[in-house]
Amino acid sequence: MRSARTLACVILLVVCVLSLAANWIAPAGYAKQFREAPGAPPSTQHWLGTDELGRDRFARVLYGTRISLLLAPAAALVSTLLAAALGGLAGYVGGIWLRLATGFTDLFLSLPWLFLLITVRALLPLNASPFVSVLITFLILGLLGWAASARVLATGAHTLRSSDFVLQARASGVRGFRLFAVHVLPNLKPILYAQFWISIPVFILSEANLGILGLGVAEPLPSWGGLLRELEGMISFRDEPWRLVPLILLIVVMTSFQTLLSNETEEVAA
Amino acid sequence: MSRRMFSRLLLCLSLLTGITAAQDGTVLRFCLRAEPKTFDPLKVDDDSSLTIRYLTGGVLVRANRQTQALEPELAESWKISKDARQITFKLRHGVRFSDGSPFSAEDVAYTVTRLMDPELHSSTGDAFRSGNGTVTTKILAPDQIAVAFSAPVVGLDRLFDQVAILSAHSAKKEATVLGPFMVAEYKPGANILLKRNPNYWKRDAQGRPLPYLDSIRLDIQPNRDVEVLRFRRGELDLINSIDTEYYDRLAASQPAVVHDAGASLDSEFLWFNQVANAPIPAYKRSWFRSASFRRAVSGAINRDDLSRVVFNGHAQPAFGPVSPANKFWFNSRLHSELYKPEAALQRLQGDGFRLQDGTLRDKDGNAVEFSIVTNAGNKYRERMAVLIQEDLSKIGIKMNVVTLDFPSLIERIAQKFNYEAAILGFQNVDLDPNGQMNIWLSSAENHAWNPQQQTPATAWEGEIDRLMREQASATDAKKRKAAFDRVQEIVVEQAPFIYLINKDALSAISPSVAGASPVILHPQTYWNAERLTIHSTTQASR
């Protein structure tokens, strides 16, 4: 298990470093259109060939990876903080507040996610630059993705509320927010970390889903979702196996995350 | 010649030709993309129902999909009055419905009366409505009928191409047909089986009864990937309309099955929002209302690249509102907008714009930046937008591409007018410009750049209104053509729509189908379904 975790760490590290070094490794850039060579096979100039508009696929994979790997954790951070604020506090306070928060969370979880994302995205201003649009997309993911984590944190905080050390702290005169911040929150850390790590692959896949529908990151910025759209309508993979690289990369990164997560979950359980 | 030798000769002949006329058991198989909404030919409003109407309905006149000329069908001849208010048909003798009952002027009268019944809400009937009065029919003889309208109807005879004649007396109205096939079986969600109409009136040059096919099986299949896979596996005989990507993939493995019939009537275009109360900044509205700005944008777009890169050459740079495929109505004096970014920049500079550090600015110093919306999931439009984005960046214009789900897009462009520019397309099925009245009249809903105007906002829109009404009321084809030619010229001069490309009509037909000759008009591949055959060797192996 340890070796699998190490391998997963190494893979994620290598992928992160490569994507951050995209400017040097793939100087063609993600937007430049080589219109004389659309859909070209791999060559010395274009290692993974070009996409339908003649853009260097290798550069787009690296830049797309950078966007997904940088912004998905940011969105995960937003959603985890929201979950901690809402679920953690409600669980700690308990009573009617816990029931209200649980009801609100359940309602939020029952909403059709994808349609909600599409609706919210359609309401956004049109004149956002591609970079702003990508930030907005992940911010929406973060703002809408807190509910499942909030439920777990509410249960965790509520359990901690009646634990011996909290009772002892309360008996010693520690009350209110200080009790929450000093005694409850630090003990919620393992759950928070686990929720944070779980959210990252969820948001990566959510963006990929939106991208496949053509509603993800705005052109010409690449993202994994946009890159996966290239596979749409492919009848045979034997002819152009290099087009599978974004999909393979997504699977490898997701598997690495899952490997790390299973270890994290075991630690929390212990 | 001995009997044995004769039979061998027959066998050789049949192997050589591989086909026979009126083959028993021959089935043509292709897909409908959706469930048909109706089997009533007068209420047809969707592609699937249109296909069934085309294959089963008998019409008085038929527009030949290859020559685009009108040809007699159930009517041997017809005559339109000088004021274009009345048409008189002389009907064909000896024609019988699929149930064996005779066809007469009574059936035409019944069909026209039902078609024009306001309660029916027939879109086919709407095309005939040019005035408020009623439509009357007068049976002059069992084989002669006059249909009179309260106001002139332009292109009257051509409209009857869409009117499938119903039986006045049969109890099973929709099932009793005059076309080459009739609906034999319908399994919702699965398929529709059309069988040969045993009483079909038409015969081929050798006097053999048509249709040659025994039946047509229409599988309901919305997924195009599955449709192409099934075609490749030999489970389908044709794909009526196919995307560029699938076309190229099929062409790579089976070059004999794909057909590019050339530029179709369909066009893709972009336009700027010119609505007076649209929630966009005033300085942007003034750009969008400037013909120089629109022409400059048009000139900065490399249409050849759109055709070559996005459609892999299966599209033609667009000239204007009418595709060159529309042989009669296309204005041949028009030329496709040439890609000249330098000239586009000069045109903009003449309008007070200036290029500063790679950014185009208007006379007040505002950077020229706008967003363009299109429907998410249409990869061809998305790709065109990305190429245009790069083209415009060369003259300092920043364009943001926004893809929206279709309901949100329609809400923005048709209800709230909360957008700056859009890319969409028209699927034209009508050759006659009357079919475009709902686009060109300034009061029309589909006058996309500034719809439903009380009075024309500009002189040139007023001029288009006048010319469109003039062509709609003229009965002389030359006068109509002259008026619509001028409309096309104004549209190119003013560029309210910036036409980009006309897509080619692409299809795939199995080599086992004989007699197919794909065309650009709907239905591209099976327009001559009654004369299609399946090679007997192929049929035997099924």
C-alpha cells in the first residue's frame, strides 16, 4: 500500500511539474492555430499531433492539465471552507440549527447538479475573458459543491460535541466560538482534509462533464473536458491512438488521487 | 437454344446486373433521427413525419429534386390564373388509392378544404395563406378541379409539392395513400415498416410497375454514432445526411459509399445585435449599427479556412443570403467576400477606429471587444467561432466565444436581446424567397439583428421590406427575380447577416443500393425512392 501511495505521489508530482513547465516544454502555446495542418498525426514539431483546428495537442494537454490541477483544488478549498462553516457550526451548535442545516443540505443534494450548473453558467455575463470564465466556472463548482462535505462535517462536529474532552473543556469554562475554534475544529481536521481531497477529483470530473457538453472552459483555453470532447464521434481508436492521451492522463490522475484518498480515509478511520 | 442453356443465360444475366425490377423481399433500411410526431400528411411539422409523407404521399405536382423543375404527378397539367388567385388542375386517369378506391377531383377538394381549415393548424396550409378570405374549390369535372384563393399566392403550383392528397371516402384516411409506399407497421421507439403500394400508378420506361423495392424499414435512432456503426456493419443501406467528421472517416475506409453533392441551401452566418433597447453599452451598439464595421468584420474572416479547416473542404464560402445551389434565385452577380484583413482595417480607420498596440480602438478610445454566442454542443459552430476569434485578433478585435445551452441562447437572442453577436445557421428547405419573408421583413420575428420593428429602423431595411412585398405580389417570375436580386445585393452591402459558409450535402449510400443519385435538396438520397433497387446478391445474403 505504501509503495502504491508513493507511486501515486510521484505521478501527481510529475504531472504537476510538467504542466507548470508548459511554457518551456511546449513553446507553440495552446492557442496558436497551424491552419495548414489540422488534425495532423504526431511529428517532431507536434509530439501529440494537432487538434481539428491545427493547435498543438501536447501544449493543450499540458495547459489543460495546469488549469484543471490548479483550479480544482481552489474550488475544493472553497467548498470545504463553506462546508466547515455551515456543517461544522451547525453540528457543533446542534438542536434546531442542526436540523435546519441538515434539511437545507439534503435539499441542496437533491438538486440536479448538472442542470443547476448549466443554469447558473447561462446567467453569467457574456463579456468575460477566457481566463475570467475559467475562474468563474471553478468558483461555481466550489460554491455549489459544499453540500455532501457539509453533511459529513455536521455529523463529525455533532459527535465531537458530546465527547469527553469537549465536556471537560466546557466544565473548565471554555464556551462559544472559542470552544469551537480551539477544541472542535482542530479535531475535525482529518475529516476536512479527507473532504478536500475527495472534492478535487469530483470537481475535475465536473468540469470535464461541462466541457464535454461544450459548457466548460471558454475557448481558446484548454481543459480536460474540452480535450475529451475530441473523442466524441471516434469510431476506431486504432487509427489515431494519440488522441487518447488526455483520457489516459485523466484516468491516471484520478487513480492516483483515489490511491492517496484511500490511504487518507484509512487514517481518518484509524 | 435448349431449355438448360436458356436458364443458364438467365442466371448469368441476373448475376451480371445483380438487380431485378420490382424485387420481392427487397428492403431498403435507413434511420429516422426521432419518432414521427404525426402520420397525418397535412399536419407534418418535423423531419421524421416529412420523410414518411414524402415516401407515402401522392402529390399533384412534384419539384424534381435533381433539376429543381416542377413535374406533373397526379395532375397531368395545371394552369394558374393571371392574378395568381386560382389554379386549375387536370387530373390523371386510372389512378387508385392503396386500398383500391379510385382517385378523383373530390379527393383533391377534400384535401384542400381540410388543409385550409384553421382548426387543423397546418404549417403546410399556412404557406397558402396570403389573405384573410376563405379558399374555395370547384369541381369542374371528375378529372378537373379549380382551387381559388382570396388573394394572390405567389409560387402557387410549387406549394402543392408539399400537399399529399387524402382519400375523401376511405375510413382510414392517413393509411390510404397515393404514394409509392404505405405504412404497414409501426413499432414506437423501434421502427416503421413501409410496404410497396400495390396500386401505385407510376411505371418505368419499360412499363414495369414502380416502386422496385418491396419495402422500406425506417429505424428510429437518435444517436448518430450508432447510426454510422450500423451502416458500417451493413445493417443500414443509407444515411441521408451525415456530418463532415463521419463522412471523412467513412471515406477513409469505404470511399465508394460517401457522396458529396456540393453546396446545399443551408447557410451559417453571424450577426450583431442592433436592437435599440438591448442591454449593451451605447458605444458598442453604434459599432454594430455601422455597415462599415460589419463589412470590415466580414472582410477580416477567412472563409476559405472555415471551409477547409472546420468542414474539411465540405462547405463553400457563402456569397449571401441565397446559396448558389438555388439555381434560379441565386444572384450570380454577387461575389464571395474576399479575405482582406488590410482592407478591413482601412475600412475601420475610415470609420474613426485606430489600431493602437495591437488593440483596435474606436474614436472615443474604447477597445473593440465583444462576445459571440452560439449553441453548446455544435462543434462546427464552436470551431468556426474559434477561427474567427483568431482572424479578428489580427485586426486588433478581441472576441470572446461563449457557448450556451439552446434554451438560454434563444432566450437571450429572441426575448431579452442580451447578447452582442451570435453565430447560427438556417436550414433552408424552400427554394422560393417567399419562405424567407419571416426573416427579411423588418416587422418579422426572425429579423434576428433587430426583430419586430414597428417601422423600419433604417432606409435599407425599408427598401428590403418594399422589395420583398413587391416580389411576393408580382406574378411575373422575371420581376420577382429582379426584386429579390436587389434584396440580395442590399444584404451583401449592409451585412446585417455576415454569411460564412454553405455546407455541402453529404450522405452515405451502400454499394448494394442501385439507382441512387444524391442531390442537395431534401430528401437528398431517397428522393427517387420508387426507382431505387437493392442488388439481388446483397439481398440474398441478408
